[in-house]
Amino acid sequence: MRARRAMLALLALLMPTACRKPAESPADAEAGPPAPTFVAAASKPLELPGLQLRLEAPENLAWTVDGDTLRLEAAGFPGASIRVVQTETIAAVGGGGRCDERLCRYVYTAPCRELTCEVRDPGEHVAFVPALCGSLRSTYQPPTTPAARVLSTGGTHGAECDERQLETTQALDGPIAELLPRIDACWQEHAGDDPAWTTGEVNVRLERRIEEGKERTYRLFAGLSGLEGDTTRLQECLDGVILPLRGRLPAIVDADCTFAWDHRFLLDRTPSCPPPGRQFTLPADAGAAPDDGGAEPTDRRAAPRADAGVATAEEEAGPTDAGTEAADEATEPTDAGTDEAGEATGPDDAGTVPTDPGTVDAGVAAPVEEAGATPEGDTP
């Protein structure tokens, strides 16, 4: 009996030890819970003035700028890198790429730069990355230089004009075409008069009209259009350019001939890519460079985000009917082959002969002895 009681007491002491769980090893205790799965939050516009970029990114992606590269990171997300490389191509726009579970890579071209968006081993995020990379926009605006160039030469004439008058009138085509360098100089000098000016047009017109009541006018003037605001100084410069030609107007050999010859010049701003290294600079708080000369990344994990907006600002030309004209007019006698020099201020557009975009030869032909009428239309 005593032996049985001793056995039961021994079993009672051993049972709690047998049911107790083994103690956790130090390695298992330090492992912690598994890494969380990244779930993209709602995307919002993100502005990067230093890199001159804009994109749509989830709010729970932290971002840093390291030199010419933007990095987007979060727990459970493999990380995205967006690199900006300067180029010398001004008109390049477009691009694309591909995305699978091993690599997503997209390359986009913009004026003077190339943007590369890359995510390695995206895994389950393969459907999210294309939208992230596809939202990239370059906000860089290349510098521009004022420049003038020839647009077109053409005109019309009345059916009553004979060949002698048409050939004589076209003798001024060459000298007008040679005005381009001086028109360009005026534009370069005065393009800064109004920062809003982008493109405009100068039309140098040689014109002869016969108004009601037989009043005849004959003039050469520079009409300015497409630029809003005060164009007084630019107009004065253009008037000075054509002034020498006003004393060289072709003779009128057909008293009943009316015509309008136009030489159109475009006033433009030509963009160009700057030398490498001069497109963008890092933000002011990018930090000091370390001793080894490398760029220290900028940590902007709590960065402010921009409101919605367009990627790049497009410059539009002003209305073409906002121009002004300055002209000298001469009153002619009815006798063929003679004209009196006289001047009148301000153009009168009433009864202007319509222009045609056709071309007129700039050469000078010898006068034709036989007089005859030509049908109304373009002059060959």
C-alpha cells in the first residue's frame, strides 16, 4: 500500500513537466512577425522641382532624390528608381517599355531629356508599376532664342494689269527677301519687351489700290500681327527696316492696275538644349556633399505634394488679327508711268486686294513690249 502511494506521488510530480511547452530559442524570439504586404494607397500628384518632374504616386511610398535619380520605397515594395538623363534632342516626345514579374522598365523621351523608370522583381506588384511609371511627366522648359524666318511669298493682282506692270512690280521681291537679317535683328532686340510674346508675324506688303472715287494709293508697309500688348517699339524698328525701300518703289506703267504682293516672316522663339549639367539643380536642402565628392541623397519622406495640374506649359501664339500696320501712301496721277511722292499716316484696309498663298518668283524679268490683260489670279 505504501509502495502504491509513493508511485502515485511520483507521477503527480512528473505530469506538469511532461505537459509544459519547450522554451523558445533566442533566434525564434528575435525573428518577429512576417513582413507586411505593400498595398498602394490612393495616388496623388508629386512635384519634384529639383529634377523638374511630375508623377502620380501613392502617399505611402516614401521618396528620396539621389543626384539625377528619384527612388520610391516602402515596406513590402521592391522599390522604384526613376533616372533623368540629359540629351541634345529638342523634339523628342514619347516612349514605352514592358513589365513582368522579374523586371519592369519604361523609357520616355522629352525635350532635352530621357526618363527611365525601373522596378526589379516587382512580383505581385506587376499590375501597379505601369501606372506609376506611365504617370511621369517632364516639367523642364528648354531655353529659347528669338529668331525670324521666311514663311511665304505670294499675292494677287487685278485682271486689268498688263504684263509690263506685273514684271516691273516684282522687281522689288529680291530686296524685300533680303530684309530677313534686319527683321531678325529687330525681333531679337524687342522680343523681351513683353515676356508673354511667343510668336508673331510680319507681313511686308507692296500694295496699290484704286478706291471709290478713283483715289489711288501706292505703298510699302510692314504689318505686324499675332502679338498682344504694346508693340510700338518693335513696329518702329520694322518701319526703319523697310524705309530705304520706300524710295525704290517700282514705277506704275499701267494706271488701272491694282495688286498686293506679300512677303511673310515668322517671329518665333527657337528652343535649344543647354550643355550637359545645366538643365536642373538639386533642391536647396539636398545636403552638403560628403568628402568623397558624391552627392548626398535628399530624404523627403514627408514631402508636400502638388495639386493636380498639367505636366508642361504650352505656349500659344496670340490672335493673328491683333496686328498693326504703319504705311506711307502716295497719291498718283492718272497718267501712266508717273507718280508723285506723298505720305499719309496709318493704313486703310478698306478694299484691300486679297492675298493668295501662292509663290512669286523673286527674279526680275525684262519688260514686255506688248501690252495685254491677264486674267485675275496668281502671277506666275
